[in-house]
Amino acid sequence: MKIFRVLSVLFFVCFITAAVSAATSYDNPIEYISPVTSAVGGSHVTRNEGFSDLFNNPAGFKSAGEEISLAELNLGLKGPVFDIANMFVTGDYSNITTIFQGIYAGLDLLGPVSFGYVGNGLGFGILNSTVSSISSTGPLTVEVNTGEEITLSGGYAFRVPAGDPSIHTLDLGMLLKGTFRGTVSFEESVLNIMNVSVDSLLNADFDFMIGIGFDLGVRYTYKNVFTAGLTAHDIYSPSIHNLYTSTMSFASGSSPVSTTYGITPFRLDAGVMYSPDFSELNLFISSLKVYADYRDIFDFWLYPSQAVNPVLHLGIGTEVTLLEILKVRAGLNQGLFAAGLGLDLHYFTLNAAMFGTELSTEPGLHPVYNVQIGLEFRI
């Protein structure tokens, strides 16, 4: 049996390595644009508070409380977006070259389609999101990217006997997901960026991607106080990219000019959670949860060209619920501070977060600061 287990692990590792090496490009993983997740230092494999944690760990579907997501609208701004907006509003373009020198800015939007359910071992969702960014590619050149993504996902979790259920609980889960993503990208001179129009976007190269994949997860809890989890994201998530000369060419049903294949890199995340019981203390603190994760454990081995400093893999966060309606969140992700608030108004919830992300492979070399606000309609 020991030899069989060792051979199984070796076969699995070789399978993932072969799949990664066969692809011509790496795809970005599915990103749930959420101020809830951003405020607690990123995603945590032990967090299962509801629909916002759909992609954290499918094993969490078993112990998560029932929640139906009717709609959601989350807006995220990153980089010096306020300086750019002020330039457009005032019409003063004298500092345009200074602002766009080495720039990385963007606007992300999740929703309004955000429908799904989590609880009783089930989890599924249908989401739409829009992502756009401007990044510097040269002294006076920027690259513009904008895209729309539709994600469908569904998973199931079940409990494995692990002794006294009041002391030990062990859950296993799997999540299947599919993605449709259309992206427009082009380069433009900083001096001509003001002349970019809708026609420029419609006539730029259009990449249409179709991807599938699945995640596996395990979650162990001891006395409802200590929890440990492990999630294997994108165990095998291949994709196909069809490149068209323009969006209009795609819409008219023309043949793509090229077809390539990609893959979302396999990612193994591990984490723990501490959640003491405040129910009998009758204080204004309803709950306290502390998270610590180490993400993408094997990046240095599976795809060394994309590997980053180990410090950037760490994620720490905490969430305190006050009087059952106000949530105070804080965290540390990629070596940068994060914080946020959540206000549960029964019919809807307001969330806000400010946090940093690191664009380089080393901590502190190219940080970008972000703001996200959101409105959730859940029952």
C-alpha cells in the first residue's frame, strides 16, 4: 500500500508537470472580485462564511451556513485612477507623460450577475465580471487591456467519519468550473491615449478564451475552534484561445486568425484558522476569526519562470463581528496591509476594502494600492 501511494503521488506530479509544459501560455486563475476577501488578506482555504468564499475550498460547502446570492455589484479601483480621472475632468493634460510613466492602473467590476447557493454540501454560482487595465510597456507607450468574463461553477462536499463528531470533523470536496473570457488589447502612445475611442476598441485584436477546470479540497476542524485546510486549485484547467482581428470579426462569425492552447497553473494552498467561541460570554463581540495561509506552495517547481519570493505567498487575516451586524476586517497579503468593513443591513450588505498588491516577484519593488466597494443581495 505504501508503494502504491508513492507511485500515485509521483504519477500525479508528473501529470501536472506534463500538462503545464505542453501549454503555450499561462492563464490567470478565476478571480472573485470581492472587498470581503480583499480586506482579510486574500482568500483563505479555511474560510467558509458564505457565497463570497465559493472558490476558497470546496470542502467548506459542507459546514457553511445556507446562503443564496441573488445579485452583487463590486467595484475595484487600482493604481493612480484618481489622478487620471482628475486629468479627464479638468482637461489639464500637461502632466500626462508623468502620470503614465511606469503606470499600472485599472478598474474591475463584478456583477450584477452573481447568482448561486452555498450550504448543505452544495455550492454553485454564475458570475460575470469586467476587468480593464492600463500598464506601461515603454518610455512613452502603454498597453490597454479590457475584457469580460462569465464563470459557471458547481461543487459538492461530504463528511468523512473521523471519530467523535463533536470533536473532530473532516470534509472533502470538489468544484468544477468553466470560463468564457473575451479580451481586447492594444498598445498606444501616451501622447495619443486621449484619442482612444469605442471604434479603437472594436477594431483591436480580440481574444476569446474557453476554459474548464476543477479544484479539490479538504477541511479538518477540532472542537469548532481550530481548523486546517488544503485546496488544490486548477488541478487540470486547460483552455483554448481563438484570436480574431477585431471584436466585429468575432461577432460576425468569421474564422479566427490563430488558435492556441493554454493552462491555468496548478496551485496548492494550505491554511489554518482559529475561531474562539463567544456565544456564552454575551459580549458585543459576536465572533472572532484569525486566518493564516501559505499559497501556491510548489510554484518554484512546477513553473519556475512565474515563481515569486516566498514572502509573497503568505496571507494573514482576521475578522471581528460586532453586535452581529458590523464586521471589522484586517489582513496582510503579499507583504502589504489590508483593511475593510462590512455592514449587514438585513436586506443587503455593504462592504469596503483598501489593500495592496505586489506586481513584481519581490516584496516592495512594485506595490499597487487598491480600493474596492461592494453591495450584496443575499438571503
